[in-house]
Amino acid sequence: MSLSGTGSSEIFISVVIPTHNEERYLGECLEALQRQTYPQSAFEVIVVDNASTDATPMIAREFRAVVVPEPRISIGRARQRGAEAAQGEIIASTDADTVVPPDWLERIALHFERDDELGAVFGPFYYHDGTVFERVFLSHLNIRAMAALHALGRSCFCGNNYAVRKEPFWRAGGCNVSLPAGEDVDLSLRLSKVTRIAFDSSLAVRTSARRRGEGYGRILWRTGRSALRVILLRRPPDPLPVIR
């Protein structure tokens, strides 16, 4: 396979999207997945309906996504439920408020086709809304932090942009359903103990800056404290507050 054209034996990929009342964002996310250069027959989209009370599951079905219910509200449980339903050899993860580029799945597949020993790959995210400060400074801060942690052997990916082979995913224990948030970084830390993880700075996605509603002071405090937990203690970061 190359980025200029796909081969005849594509890896089947399952894209898992956890959702709870995401009618505002989900449509654009699913539209981006319909525009993939990767063959439509070589991937599935699984939308996990995590007890939504709005039109989220209806929107997912309009885009012909597989809708899987998870009645217990927890992003970790939602990601785990999606992984359980996945038919693909590769599980790719993104979020409802995230827009992936047209070659996202093709780039993911290329990483795994080139290296049979690779267990996971992840990339950065950029904010597509919010203030100039958020779109420029915070976006570049995110990518530099990811690259630095990866270089230190502490790969920390976000749930909106990673892909993992099924075998190491389950060998690492899957998603920790007991965590209220931070299940993505927790998974990346456990995966790094059982498989090799690649960081691709060009595998970038655009996401919403809606978490700014938490407040910058709290974000900086939580980020600094979580960085110490990850780097020094090798423990998961502090849970993220729920921002809808």
C-alpha cells in the first residue's frame, strides 16, 4: 500500500467513537470518515451510544454506522464496549468532536503493514475552534508534549487519535473501565509495556477546544500534576472533568 493508491489486501480497521449526547458534533465526524481514501469495504465505524438522551444514535444510523449501546456512563466503558464489538484486526479510536483527514485510515494501515511488530500508532491533535491562543499556542504545545514524552519512553496518546492491534490491546488488559476519564493515557502506558508504539506527527486530527470551559487555571494545574504522575510515578493522569 502507498498513500498514492491502496493495495488489494487491505487490513480491516474498526473505528470506535464513544458518544454521550454528541448530536452537535457527530455528523461532521462521520462525514470525515465517509471521505476516507481508504476503501469503504475495508473499515467499519462503530458509534458507542453511552446513554445518550438526544439524537446521537439516530445521526449515527443515518451515516450507516454500527450503533452499540453502553448504558453505564463512562468513556472507558464506552471505548471498551466498542473494542468488544470490533471486527477489525486494527482498532482505531477517535472522538465525536474530532474531524480526521481524508488519508487518516490509509496512513494508519500503512504503519501496520510496514511493521508486523508494531502494536500501536498515535498522532497529535489541533484545535479547530476556540480562540487564536487555543488554535495556535495550545495546539503546538500539545504536539511538542506528545513528542517529548514519546522520546522519553512514556508514550501518551489521546483517545481522539490512536490505533492499536487487537492482540496487544487485549494483552494489555483493554481500557480501564473503572477510571472516570484518562483511560486513553492509562491504556497507552500499559501498552508500552507489552508492545512497541509509534508516534507520527503527520497523523494529525482536528478537534474541539470545548474543554476550555474547565478554566485555564485548572487545566494548567491538572496538566502539571498529571505530567509528574506519568513521568515520575508511571501512573495514569488525573481524571478529566466531564465537559459537554
